[in-house]
Amino acid sequence: MSSRERILGRVRRALADVPQDDPPYAEAVARDYLREHGSRSVAETVELLAENLADYRAVVHRTDAEELPYLVMRLLAERGSRYVLVPPGLPPAWLSAADPTRVHDRAVSTPQELDEVESVITGCAVAVAETGTIVLDGGPDQGRRRITLVPDHHICVVRVPEQVVSSVPQALERLDPARPLTWISGPSATSDIELDRVEGVHGPRTLEVILLD
């Protein structure tokens, strides 16, 4: 007997006493919930995103395309970053003013090699204002999931307003469930052990989000 047959057999035995007139298990789930809470303008939605990101202890910056390279240069200099991880499709202009050595996203890189890189800079797929969440989907300007989990410092650029939505349902409409989705709400943190907050356990200790107007 295969593992599949064993599991299905246990399911059948567990359901043996269920009345036949119970609703079918494949009954569709109602999707009539609110798509967003309240009505906001584009500017108000972006402000809500910034507020909730900050509430999750992310550091939020606002800039435009002309000033972006100099802001990135300053953030990397303040960290003392000698190396920065770069996804293959990151716009070259974003790092045009920065000095650190670029480390390219490669499949052969080991966790030890990634751990020696102080910072990573990426774009994103979408940002959710109501939850203060950044979503990565492994796109060309974001790279592999692991490059945003191992380095201690993540700079994420969000294009405003085109990548900002109000709610999770709106974000899901833009995302491909077959892609490697990473949902980020602030720096990595856990309070599982004795309720003491520990940051940097399973992701970057510092998350800086640049809202690019």
C-alpha cells in the first residue's frame, strides 16, 4: 500500500460517520468580503503604507528618481557596507553613485558567502498599505528569495504609486501564486523564546524602504 492510499484510507475512516446530507466539501467559499477598509485617495494610501511600515520598525524614506542614487549611496555608507548584493534586473541607475563592491545573485553562492555581504538592494512586486507589507516575487529586480533573507540589511525600493495597493485582496490579484512569494512586514523578528523580541533570526535585522515617487 502506498503512502497516498494510507492517507486516503484514514480520511475515509474519519468521515465514515458523517451524514450524507452534509454540504459537499468542495463548496465554494464566499468572496463577498470587503476589498478594502474605507475609501482613500492615492496619496492617503501611500501615507498609510509609510505609517504602517514605520509601525513595524522599518525605516521609510521618500525620494524621486534623480535623488535615489544619492540616497542609496548614503544608506550604504551609513552602514559601512563594503559589499552589496545585486539582483540581475536591478536598474543600474539605483547604484550609480554608490561605492560598495557589487555581488551578483548567483545560484552557486553558499550561505556563508551570502552572510559576508552586508547589504542587499531590491525592488518589489507590490506593497500593501493596510498591513504595511512588502511582497517580493523573485522578479528580475528582486532576485532569489535567499538573497533577501541572509544579509543583515535590506534596502527595498517601492515605485509609487503604481506598486502600492490598499489591501491584501488587491495585492493577490496582482500576484502569481506559482511564483516564490515573500511577504515582509518589517525586519525579521520573533518573540517565541520567553517572549523576548529577537531580530534578525530568519531575515534582515534592518529593513529600509524607499518610496520612489
